[in-house]
Amino acid sequence: LFILGTNYQNNLMLLLCQFLLAIFLLHLFVSYRNFTAVSLSLKDIQPVYVSEHALLCLQLHVNNEDMPFYGGLHIQLRGTSLALLNRRADRDREVKLLLPAAQRGIFRLPRITLSSTYPLGLFRCWTHLDFNKSLAIYPKPIASALKLTSTDASQGDTAGNVAGIDEFDTLRAFKPGDPMNRVAWKQAAKGGELSTKTFNQAQQEGGWLSLDTYAGEPLEKALGLLTYQVNRLSSQQHVFGLNIGNKRIEPSTGEAHKHRCLKSLARYRQSEQDYAAD
């Protein structure tokens, strides 16, 4: 158009070319300014089990309330494009995304692509967001009977099942800090003092879960069986350790110990390049 307008000295055509150029440059500036009006942050991702969905909580921040964001904002994760916003935004908001957990492991979260074509669609502003976070996907629990051993099989001892893991021993006076699920509530309801249930010595010293116990089972099934037992023992506040391959986790209890065991099960025989270190 510019060449035609110049050759034929057509002022209207030259004016049209200048107008389109102005729109082009203005669109470039407005697109960039609008895209910089927002920022995204990602909350910590909670571990999930295979066949579940990981919940990604993205926090959309408006950097300047006097300069709100306009138009459509899109997020792309592993080929799936989702619209986060399609109107004016002048305050923070939370966006939740679901990521399917197809296989066990400790995975680095893939990069998230954020893009916008505001205002006229002539330009697409985009950025790849790397939040440097990992996602823990634990093996799917498979219900089974407890197979807790009384000794560490890795030391060459003959391991037997712990007898009476749920066997009641005696009552003692309640002390601050005792687990509430060990309190003898029936006796307390009858007007007696608070007492705490105690169990046999084998339970107090703790036992061991071992992958070798399920040597005849397929690997994924064996890991699922151990996952169920880790969850069950942790919910009952039992002391236990874990032997899996060449990794040995000393007997303990609590949420931190539970997740340490589950992460070991999740990353068992997982190649180094597939997971991010803790």
C-alpha cells in the first residue's frame, strides 16, 4: 500500500498506511504493558497417589491496582490450554488446575506457558514459567494385612512377624503429650482418671516393613501393598522402619517419617533424570 500510494501520489493511501503503522506500534506497546500488569505464583503442591489428580493452586497477582489487566489470559500445561481470565482484573484471585497423576515418582513440575493476545490479536505475548517445584506421586495403596517384622532383614537375621501389634498390655496414668488415640476413654467416661493404654514391648521398639517380603509379587503391586501399610501404621502412630532395595529408613513415627517412607517407595527404581531432588 505504501509503494502504491507513493507511486501514484495518493495521499489517502499514504494516510491509511501511516494509520495502520500507528495501530501496529500502539498494539505492540499496549500488549506488553497489559501483560506486565499481572504475575503468577504457585502454592506448594500436596503429594497425591497414582490415579488421583494433583491440585495446582495458582495465585494471580495484579501488580498495580491503578493499571488493571484487560482481555484474555491463557495458561498452557502439557498441551492443554485453559482460559484463566476473560475480563477486566483489578484484584488478586486464585486459579486451580488439576494435573493427572499417571505414574509414581518425584517429578519436576513442567513449565507453564502464560499468554495473552489483548487487545486486537495482532500480537501474542507469552512467557514460560518455571516454578522450580516438584510433585510427589506415591504408589496407589493396595489393602493388605500387616506384615511387620521384628528384626531388620538387611542385617541377616531371621525376621518373624511382630506378635500382637494391636495387643493391649496395661494402663498407666495419662501424661501430657500422650497420643489421644491411646487414651482409655471408656474408663474416663465412668468417672475415672485419664489413663493411657500401653502395648507390648515389640510394638514400642518398632518393626520393619521390607520389599523383600513381597519378592514374589510384581513390583508395582508390592509397592502398593507397602504404601497401604505405611499409611495404616502411621495412622495408628506405630513405630516402624522401612527397607527397600539398598535404602534403609530407621524406625520412627509421625507425618515426616510417613512421607519419607512414601517418597522412597515412589522413587524406587526411578531414573535420575525423571525426578527432582528434595
